[in-house]
Amino acid sequence: MTAVPGNPRADRVAAQATGVGVGLLAFMITWLIGARVTVHIWGPPSSAVVALVTAVVVGLAVSVVMGRRLVRQQISEAS
């Protein structure tokens, strides 16, 4: 099965997958930087949890925003 150029459903799926990829990248960067910063503020036991929770929230937000933005862009280009 091959993808047909200009297939709206395939374009939406690709846009959402790209949004998820960007969200995962944001998650990783936030976790790395957050872990370094929070260890100086709260100390080892709780700093990892704070960094992880912050990274999850940022990653999810970026995934949703980028996915919606790219889907909207695909819809406007198709019209």
C-alpha cells in the first residue's frame, strides 16, 4: 500500500506524528535542563521528580500545540 500525494488523512497523521516527535524532543531537553537546575534548588531526592513532572507537562503541551498547528496548516494548504 502506497501513500497517495495529497491524501488528507495521511497528511493529518503525518502532522500529528511530527507533533509527537517535537514533543518528545521538548520532553528530553526539559528533563535534562530541569534536572540540572532543580538539583541545586531542592536536592537529589525530590529534584528528579520535579524535573520529570515538568518535562512531562512541557512535552505534552508541545505535542498538542505542534500537532494542532501542523494539522491546521495541512488543512489550509489542502483548501
